Amino acid sequence: MKDWFCGNMGTPGEYAFKGIYFYTIVVIIIFLIASNILAANKKISKKTKRTILVSIASFQLFFEVFWRFIYIFVKHDDLIWIYPMYPCNLAGILVPIIALFNNKTGKRMFYLFAFVGACMTFVFPQGIFNSNVLTFPILKSILQHTGILLIPSFEYSEGTYRPSIKDYPFIVLGCLVHVVNCEVITRFIGLNGDYMYFRSTLPFVIPKVPQFITLSVFSAIVLALLSFFLDYKASVHEIKDAKERRKLTNKKSEN
């Protein structure tokens, strides 16, 4: 059992885009579809849906504590390594807390980026599936990222979270929180990795252009497009209102 918790079972290697990876993706997709069908079902009461959401968020928070307990007392990792240094690590804590307290500002700031980040993790899963056996470290990463996929999508399907272009400044602010966490706080406490992926070699790297520029621009565009199209009507309405406000402002300044 200790070997399973420590990830010392199976044959070490890179198993991304192999059997264990594809089985995981199929299970996650099925689970996401089923949960979102439940969330969108108008025959199910809001109270029941809220109970489901609270149960998911509570499990996620419990698991965040549980895996840290395992890493400290079973794997005997140093305390510093349980810090949420990656964006998805921090989202794994923030997203369920936001869901439990039904915090609308928190949803606007962190939900969309968390969802996109988890999607990117499963699209580029290098470093996660490092054994042909589903050991605890692999399961930990799967559950953590599934949680930050599930909660925002569940609330979106239910209608309690609908991002629009109006929320874009909040989304940018949430991204800045992650940058401070990954690039400033981590270094302050002695962690010096590339936790925000500003220096990693990603598929959309442009030669001779610093990674942090391409990643920042790419992320800004993707988040802007998603925030616009996820609530198209509200986004169009907001743009029209913004134009009207500018016209009024210009008229007042002319007078």
C-alpha cells in the first residue's frame, strides 16, 4: 500500500497518450457529461443541485487535505512541496471554497481560468502519467484537475455561473493572482521552478519571442473569446451599453 501511495508501482516512464491516459480521458468525459446533464435538468430542484455541488466541492477540499497528509506522513516529502505552487494547485483549493460559499466575485475571477487550465493539462499531460499503473500521485493529479473542470461546468449548465465579456477584467485580475502566487510567493518561500509555464517549451512557442509573452497573449485572447461566447447575448448587450456610455460621455465633454 505504501508503494502505491508513493508512486513506486508499475514500470516508470512517460505514458501520456497511451492506454492509461485514454482510459482516464474517457472516464472524465463520461462523468462530465453526466454531471452537466443533471445540472441542466429542470426537473431536478435547485436544492438538490446545490446539494450535489456542495458534495463535490466538499470532497475536493477534503482530498486537498488528504493528499497533503499522505505526501508528508507517508511519502515524507518536505513541507514546502505541499504549497500550491501551480495554477491548478491553487485553483484546486480556491474553486471548491468559492462554490461552497457561492461567491460570485470569486467565480468571475477564477472559474474560467481554472477550467481552461485543467483542459490544457489533459491536452498536454506530460509528467502526470509517469507509470503504467494508476498510482496515488497520478490519481491525485487526475482528481484535482477533474474537480476544477467539474465545478465551473456544473454551475454553467445549472445557470448559476455565466461568464460574459463584462467579467473579463475580473478574469484578468484572477490571472494576476496566479502570477503573483507562481512567480513571486513561490520564490519568496524558496521554490524556483517554472510554475506559471512562462519559460517552458510549449507547442505554440514563437522562435526568439519570450515564452511569457506568447503565453500571456495567447491566454488573454482565449479567455476573451470564451468569456464573450459563453454568454453571447449578455456580451453583445454589454458592448452596446459601453458604446452608448462613451457617446454620452463625449457629448457631456463637448458641452
